[in-house]
Amino acid sequence: MSEDDRGPGADGESEEDSDRDGPEEHSSTTGSRVPSRSGASGVSDADGREPEERADAEMTKSQNSAKKGSFWKELPILIVIALVLAFVIRTWVMQAFYIPSSSMENTLLIGDRVLVNKLVYQVRDIDRGEVVVFDGDGSWDDPNTVVAPESSNPVARGFTWVQQQLGAAPTGKEYIKRVIGLPGDVVECCDEQNRVLVNGVPLEEDAYLYPGSVASHTEFGPIEVPEDHLWVMGDHRAISYDSRLNQNNPGGGAIPIDHVVGRAFVIIWPVDQAGGLGVPDTFDQLNEAEE
């Protein structure tokens, strides 16, 4: 048989050889055939990201979800810690109080909020002239006391309690006055110039008394302040229901020192009224006169 009888293909190969499987080829726009690509390097997701990028994104998303879950698990613990700290600070260190009456005008006005230092008298004695908050329960019955109305709604009662703890509402149990006499002091009113005397030394009180107020509209004394008691008076003497008007109560008008909650040392609200509550100069002069 001649070569012509074997029927070679155009490229010199037999038709049998040309039918064997080989790499799939595709025609390009120029007419040439280009083998297709295969393998991992040719795989990508719908937005064109490589597998490594997709894995990183999924890991980041997983970490963010874990952080969010951790936050919500820790939140109750953080709340409990905050409440415990607030309770400790309020009970033993410092507390805000609401001024419910006008008995300390113009030093303190109705609605003012003051901070009371509860720790100071644990490390030193009370001084004359300081403004103190004390519990009058059992010794005083001040008709000017403002008490928050009791609500039958438990939610409203809870809201009122929170306000009282923050010093945003009156409690009706605590009073605020200025210390005039310490245990053993002799207090009386008045001398020829209508001044209060402590151990025979007159107090010049114009700097803090309500404008136009006199030292006392009621004469008293001489009275010796009992041991472990304080003689206290409000700065608005015309309306202050203080030691002068409680002489028929236990202590003869003086309050037990162990009823003192702490010293009011600064006004925190309103802002235009904010400032310290220092000891007036007249008490410094009194202390110097005794030395």
C-alpha cells in the first residue's frame, strides 16, 4: 500500500492519532487555540477574593462576634461592681443632699444640692461654724420639714428612692444647720447689741445671716451644751426651727454628735450657686480668743 492509500492527515499524522485525547483547547479571538487553566490558583469567590482573603475575613467576623458576646456576658458583672462601689461611697465616704427648706438662706437655697463628707469626723472633731447634716429622728420634730409624698405605685416609689440617694429629692429625715456651740460651751442670746455669745464671746454674724436678720428673735440661755452634743442654728433665724426652739426635746435643744451624718462642704447645684461652705471668720476669732 502506498502512502496515499494510508490517508495521512494534512499535518502528516494519521486520523487515528488525531482522535486521541489531549488537553482541551479553546480558540482565541485571533484563531489560535489556547489551553485552559486549571488548579487551585484559578479559584476565587464571587467578589474576586482569594481563599486566603476569604478565610481572614471569616476569622475577623468570628472574633468580632466573640467580643460582642463577651461584652454582654460581662455587662451584668460591671453593673454589680458599679452599684457596690456607689453603695460604699454613699454609705461611708460622701453623699449628695437636697436642701428642702429656707432655714439656711441665703447660704443655702431651696433646691440646692450639697456634698456631705461622711469621713471627715472619723479623723477629727467637729469645729464651730461648720455646716453639718444630721438625723433629727427621735430628738427633733421640725414642722418645716419637707417630705417626698409616698406613692402607691412601686415604680414611682423606686424612682423617688433613687432621687433621694442622688440628692435630687428630700428625705424628710435629715436636717442641715450651722454648729454654734460644742460640748461644754455656754451659749446665750443676746447681748446689748443683740448678738449670740459663746463662752462670753460675741459672734459677728452679718457675713452669713439672712439679709436683715437678727441673731435671734427668741432669747435663750445661758445654756451649757451637754457632753457629746452640739448647739446648732440656721442662718435664716426668723424661720429656722433649730436648737432654740427644741429646748423641750431630749438634749434641751442640742443634738447628739452621733446623729451627725457629716459636714456639708460644697454646693454642687445649681452651677451659678456652686462653691465651698467654709467656716466664717467670726468663729476663727472665737477660737483664737480661747487660746
